[in-house]
Amino acid sequence: MAAVALAAGASALAAPAATAAPVSPLQPLSVMDELDALSADSVGPEHGEALPAPSEQLAGLNRLAGVPHDLDPLTSQLAPVTGLLGS
């Protein structure tokens, strides 16, 4: 999250300069590719491989969102037992 915030801040500083550059209509722009490029440029080369790219971090968050659905079979089997144990 810190890397995403850092990249977002860097992109806010680079926005005025980016408006001066001509944009080719043939090349589609990808927000995640630009965010990855900005974060790679803002981190030193000695730390670049240690930090995951923002796109990898967001992919990890998407996988994490599916965990409750993956646990549904287990929690449904434990539901009768938890009623007996009380709180």
C-alpha cells in the first residue's frame, strides 16, 4: 500500500509534464503499466527486486478477497460443533 501511495504521489507531481507530451492514438495506455513504471523509477535499483510491483500487490489483494469463499466448505462443516461449544 505504501508503494501504491508513493507511486500515486509521484504521478501527481508528473501530471503537468505529462500533459505537454503528445500522445499517440495508436498506443493504448494502461494505468497499471504506468503505475508499475512510476514505482520502478521511484525505487532505487538495489531495492527494486525486493519490492513487488503495484500490479502484483493488487493481484494479491484480489486473491485475498476470495479467501472467505474458499473457506465456506470448512466453516459449514464446523457450524454444528461451534453451536455446542458456546461463546
